[in-house]
Amino acid sequence: MSDQDLSSAAKIETKGLKARFGKLEVLKGINLRFPENSVTAIMGPSGCGKTTFIRCLNRIHELTPGAKVEGEVILDGINIYSPNVDPVAIRRRIGMVFQKPNPFPTMSIYDNAVAGLKLNGIRNRKKLEELAERSLRMAFLWDEVKDDLKKPGTALSGGQQQRLCIARALAVEPEVILMDEPCSALDPVATAKVEESIVALKENFTIIIVTHNMQQAARISDFTAFMYLGQLIEFGKTSEVFENPKNELTEKYITGKFG
Amino acid sequence: MKKSNTSTSISLWRRFTNRLMTILIVLAIILAITPLIFILVEVLIQGGSVISLAFLTHLPEPPNVAGAGIAPALVGSFTMVGLAALFSIPIGVGAGIFFSEWSSSKLASLSGFMNDVLTGFPSMVIGLFVFIIIVLTTKEQSAFAGGVALSFIMIPIIARTTSESLKLVPTTLREASMALGIPRWKTIFRVVIGTGKTGLLTGIVLAVARATGETAPLLLTAATNTHYITSLFAQPTASLTVLIYNYGTSSFASWQAQAWGAALVLIVIMLALNLFVKFIMGRSLTEARME
């Protein structure tokens, strides 16, 4: 069912990943391999399970009461769901940016950027400042906030807040970054800036982005996965999936016959 | 013929009804506030003449003896409310965290329900209960027993206000923190409580105000005393509220006057606590407005 690009090493992959909320099965067995240092877009109509899917990748899904996960998610050869793996440690290696920007309201811009480090016990002032600057630069936000680092995180515009959340995720130095429709709450100018940072980030990170926006997927992703009703329908290089979809459902979605 | 809808003036009937309703609502407000104003004015008049520095710093005296004061009662109230706060803040906040962060567990919903029942519990019954478990077993009335009784009143209030404040913190903030690889307990204490701390503080201060004004729980557990206490565990302890009760129901005019004075002191304390709450809430609103 899926068309895999095997030429680059898979940084993270799923084997038979199933997920449910109580009795409702939302993911019906997904097998997907995400190549290292690339951007993969996950697309599909509302309710197809794409958000649930990425929330399974960093073990956030299981935090919802009644939520269950089956199957394997393998990061660098290790199944993150095996019983001796600490979910907290995994979440430091797989970061997440949410749909609506969610900076911590009681913290300044600087404190937000280093929250993942400070709250994990890193106290060295110099190291924190270095990492704050580096991650804010990588999120293309440094120049706009460098003189206002003490201002509350919520004093920024929507697009800036989202880039702050990206910086916050980057500061922990993860290997994989999950993004759940990161631009859906942003205006086109802010969206363009965020997309610019995503494309720059893929040199050093493996990025998986859920998006509703087909044009965005076409703009920034190397690979695309199309999901429908909890199943993976098609996966391949973005250009091929869009120009030459192998599955009829994919073709219908891309041409807008349903959405 | 149908009445025209293109008229832009408000009909006479609607204007009259609007006026009538406004007057009724204002009347209702006046009706609600009037008893409070009467009480405040009466206490101010009756108690104002008794207040002096001596009144606040001297020991009590027999009726009609000059230079009497309520100092031990003031200190006793502070002591017992302080003890109660010491017990009830950790327990109440802890329970509130449990109700909020583990809200899906059956234990949380059951104990949450019982907590709400306790909030409205008759304070005399609480006093009687503490009398039996502490005073009868230790054979002493004490500040400790009084403090425990007051804490039984404060804990359900703090637990409920804490849980409500924490529930207001959006789930997305918890998820953002967890997604950074921050362990759950730190997420709760640094992020969730950090965000909800204004509500927490407000609840605690309101519980303190409530405890300061309670009489029934102290009647049997701490009773009264004419001197400062030297032991928290083995001596009856005076309090403002019990003093007001004892003096006010006595047949001596000088003691009754002192009761009014103590009542005024108590009301000033309550007012100060409530103003403090407004101050806390006002500051957090200002911070929010900076966004």
C-alpha cells in the first residue's frame, strides 16, 4: 500500500501503529518510514487520524484519559513503546509544535525559549543564553525579539508566538520535530516566515508536519503521506504524490473531489 | 394591518418596560446591600468609642474595670488561624491538585463530591468532632485543637478553589510542557500552578477570612483565656469571635461595649483581607492586559 523511499536511512518509523480513544479505533495499523533530515507532510481530510498519528510519535496521545496505543514506533532502532523506555526522555528527542501557539503565559520570551532546559535542571546562565539565542535564530525570531527578551511571551503577535514555540522546541535539541498544522492559526505573512524556518531546519532535523493545506505541503515537504479514515493510503516523494498519485483516493483528494 | 417594521424609534411600551426593570433591579441591589450597611454602621458607632491602643494591647479585666483590652484574643485568633493555615494549605492545595490533574479517576470524583459536602458542613458539628477526638483524648482545650477545627473548615474551601483555578489552565499548556520532556510533577508544579497561582492565592486568602470569622468551632476546642498562652497544646486560647460571643451575651454593659469594639476590629480585619484579594486579582488582570 505504501511507496517507501528507501534510499535514505529512516530516522523514525512506525510498524502496525494502532490508536484508540476508549472503544473508538482511530488509527488502524500504520506502517510509515520517515527519512532522516527531511520534511514529510501528512495530509488527509478532517478525522482521518493525522493528529492522533503524530501524537503517538512522541507519546502524547497516551496522556489523554482512555487513550490506548498498539504497535511500534521505532526511533533509531529502538521501540519507544517498550516498557523500559522512559516517555519523558523520548519527548526530549522528539519535539512538538502545536496548532495554536501556546507560549507559557507567566514567562518572558527568554524564559519561554529555555523552558525545556530550565525546567529540566540546567542552570548554567551562559549555556542557557547561548541556546536561547541559537534556537531563536533558527526559528527566525531572534532579530525581532533580541531587545525585548524580558517581555512576556504572550506580548508577541500570533506568528511570533508560534516561532517562539518552535524555538522553545528547538532549545531542547531534539532529533525529530512534529508539527501539528503549525500555520493554520496564522496570517499569510507569518505563515511564510514559519515555512521559511521549517525549510531551513530540515538540514539538521527530521520534520513531520501535519497540514490541511495542500499548497503548503507542495511548497515545503520532500515526502507526503496521505491518510484517510485511520489508514495510510499513499506515501512517496511529494512531487510524485501530487503529480502522479498511485491511488484513486489520493487523486480524488488532491483534485479536490472531497476534503 | 401589520405594524410597520421600518420605524427606527423604540416604542413607548419597550421604553417603559426597560425603565421599570432597571428600577426593580436597582431596588433589589439596595435591598441586598442595606442589611450589610446597617451592620457596618452599627458596629462602627457602637465599637468606635471603645477602640484605642490600650484596647488593642491590654489584657482583659473584670467588668467595669478601666484599661481592659482584647490583646490575648487578637493574638489567639492570629495564632489559631495561622495554625489552621499551616495545616490546611498543603492538604487543601494537594487535594485541589489531585481533583484537577487526575480528574478522570473515580477516586477524584468521589472525594471531590465529599469535599463539596464538607464545604457546607455545620461548623458546630466540626467543633464537636474535634472536641471529641482531640480535647477529650488529651484532656486539654488548646490552640492546637482550635487550629485543627478551623483547618477542617478551610481545607474544603482551599481544595475547591485550587482545583477550579487549575482546571482553568488550558490543557494545551500542560501538553506543551510534557512535549518538552518535562516530567509530570514539574509540569504540575511549575507550569500549571505557576499559571494558576493567582486563583490559588485568592482561594487561600478567602479561606483565611472565613476561618477568622468562625466562632462555633472554637467554643469547645479552644474556649477562652484571659492571658496570653504559653503552650499551644495544653491551654485554652482566647479568640476574637469567642470573646465577642462571651462579652456580648454577658449582662455587663462595659463588657458589651468591648464586644462591639472587638466586632469592629474583626470587621476591619475581614475588610483588609478582602481588599487584599482584590489587590491580588487586580494585579493579575494588569499583567494580563500587558499582552
